[in-house]
Amino acid sequence: MAHMSQHDAWGDEQVITKYKPKTEKPPLYRVILLNDDFTPMDFVILVLKKFFMKSDAEAGRIMLAVHNEGAGLAGIYTFEVAETKVYAVNEFSRRHKHPLKCTMEKE
């Protein structure tokens, strides 16, 4: 059995390639509050200010959209952030005995 040196096994040429990963923006998700007949408007405003950092005016506008149109856009986030906000809002609503629901959908 012949003994090959490392030089012979790998050859004389070395090729260096530069790999430039293609970066894409992550998909975004819409976080939506859904209307119900029992949650007080003040509670919806509280949720929008507490979890989505909305101003009084913006929270009022979104709350009216929830009330009048059946749903309101609370924000647009990456998957992990949207998922966390949906969970936090639903838990907060449940703990305060309100049926307010928060969902997410791909943009």
C-alpha cells in the first residue's frame, strides 16, 4: 500500500470562494384586536397603550375601529414579537375577566 502525503491527497490548488449570504427581511405579521360585546372600550384603550405603546389619540382611533368594524390593527411585527404580544394581551384579558381576543396574521 502506497503512502500518500497530505500534499498529494489534497492537490496543489486551493480555491477560496467568498460566500455572501443573501439576507432577506423577515416576514411581518399583523396583530389584530377583535371586537366582542362585553369588553369595555376603556379596557381596549388600556391594552393598546400598555402592550402596543399607543398614544391616547391612536389608542382611541384603533379602539373605535375595533368597535365599529369588528377588528383593529394594533401593530405589525416580526413573528416572535407578534406571537409574544398576542399571548400577553390574551392572558391579560383573561386575568381581568374580559373576552377581548388578539390574533395575528401574516402580512
